[in-house]
Amino acid sequence: MNSRNEAVSHYDAGEQGFTTADILWSVGIWSVILTLSPVIVFYMLLVA
């Protein structure tokens, strides 16, 4: 229990808002989702 509390407090102390890596990850994931969604919809329309 003690080590878990230390780990949580250490994580909270090191986390300060969004980092550049977080922003790049979110932009990359959203670009993939927005790029593939029309392709998936078109494919579903062709198959159905």
C-alpha cells in the first residue's frame, strides 16, 4: 500500500498538462480515424 501511494504521488508530480508527445499521438490517431471512416462507410455501402 505504501509503495502504491508513492508511485501515485510520483506520477502526479511528474504529470503537468499535455506534452508534445501526447498532442502528436492524439493528432495521429484522429487523422487515421478521420481518414479511414469514409473508406469504411463506402465499403459498407458496397457490401450491404
